[in-house]
Amino acid sequence: MLNLNLWVPKPLKLPAQQAESTASGAQMPRPLLRIVILNTKGGCGKSTLATNLAAYYASHDYRTALLDADPQASSLHWLQNRDGAHKAITAINGADRSLRVTRSFQLRVPPGIERLIVDTPAALDSARLQDMTRDADAILIPVLPSDIDIHAVSRCVAELLLAGRVEQRRERVAVIANRVKKNTLVYTKLQRFLSSLGITFAASLRDTQNYVHASEWGLGIHELEAHGADQDALDWEPLVQWLERRHAQTDAAVAAIASAQTATQSTD
Ligand SMILES: Nc1ncnc2c1ncn2[C@@H]1O[C@H](COP(=O)(O)OP(=O)(O)O)[C@@H](O)[C@H]1O
Ligand SMILES: [Mg+2]
């Protein structure tokens, strides 16, 4: 039984709450970035990616929430191991049946959260896959460099791209090669496969026990003061930069829509 202080959604009172915190001089939160991690194959590193990304953002002073939609609750267990000396991360149980009625996970996020990381189960059917990704600003797919996994990820990517407008979807998706041993034939094959799909290859993460140790303590690789973890921490930089560029593009798109609406209203 998990002993977490889970956030439970209440009726939305967003504008009033935000106005209060601003009037009291608190810092205005930065706009929310919603990151969904998925791959319909198990064991490829979804929870590892989700927990490390949550730890990265929390340790860089972003108000961070981790929504675990997997009934196995690996990410919530990780959070349970995290001590009070490290930056807090808000836990959201997305596998709770009573919350399934709310399709948009946006409604489950407490006000003020700046970075939302969503961990998903392997067994996602087509409808659930669409549900989980509809509101996402970025979709991250970890993949192991193996023939079986490359084959499985091609089906997963095809399903993602088939729904909705392909171009719009493609630019939200990035693949992360996980447990990589560089200079292997299969790694080269993975690189070639991804460039043929025109999908961003955002990072390569090494196969190392550093991830296993960090996970046991509820930490991310960036918070690990272990010998040799510095290089692993650097591996995340291209991914974080890609995510922040996505955020800037999403913000620009929202601003463009808002200004187009204002222009339409003023000419009415
Ligand atoms: N880069 C890595 N190096 C070493 N072990 C890893 C790495 N990524 C994941 N693992 C380990 O592989 C196992 C499966 O990873 P996990 O993140 O739970 O996958 P998923 O959530 O996709 O099922 C876990 O035991 C995890 O610690
Ligand atoms: Mg998992």
C-alpha cells in the first residue's frame, strides 16, 4: 500500500487561486509543459525516463508533478523512496479508477505546476494511447537498441502518427535510445531507422547501474553524487533543450492564436 501524500483534484478554482498568490507577492508560475512518456513495450525505460526527468526539473527549481498512469505504480514507488532533503515532486495517481472519467489529465494537475511528467503503462490500446497524448506538448518514446524493440517501436510510432495531423504530431514526438552500448551494429540500425521516420532522436542514455542506484533512493541521475554519474547527467542535455524548444513553440502558437482571436473580435 502506497503511503504517499497524493494530490486529489478538487473542483477547479484556478483564476481565483492564481490571483491570490500573485497579490501576496508569490512568484508567478511558468507556463505548464506536459510531457508524456510512452512505448507499448514494457521494460524499455519509461519509468526511468519519467522519474529522472521529474528529478531533473525539480532539482532545477521547477514546480514538478509526476502522474503515474500505470497500475504497477513504479514512478509512485520511486517517489516514496525520495527523502525530504531533495526537492519535492507532486505525486498524482493517474491509474486511479475514479479519475478515469476525466479524460483530460490537464484537469488533474494542481495549479502552479510548471512541468508535468506522465508515466504510462505498456499495455495501452489505441483509444487510451490517443487519450494519453491528446493534451501532450511533448511525447517521449524510450527504445532499447535491439531488433525486437526497434520493430515494436515502429508500430507504436505508426499508431501515434496515424491519429490526427501527422506533421503536427511528428514534431511533438522524440525518441530516446536507452541502455545504449555505442559503436554496436544495432545502435547504428536504430539511428538509421529513426532518421528514416523523420523523428527527433533526442538523447542516448548509457546502460549503467547508476540509474538502478538512483532509482533505489528516489533520486535522478542529476542528483547522484556517484563517481561517473556526471557523464550520464550530461546525456540529458540535448533532451532538455529539445523539450524547452517545444515549450517555446507551444507558447508562440498559443500567443498567435490569442492575437488572431483578438484581431477577429476587434474587426467584428
Ligand atoms: N539506462 C539504463 N541503465 C541500466 N538500467 C536501466 C536503464 N534504464 C532502465 N534500466 C532498468 O531497466 C528496468 C526497466 O526499466 P523501466 O524504466 O522500469 O521500464 P518500463 O517503465 O518501460 O517498464 C529497470 O530495472 C531499470 O532500473
Ligand atoms: Mg514503468
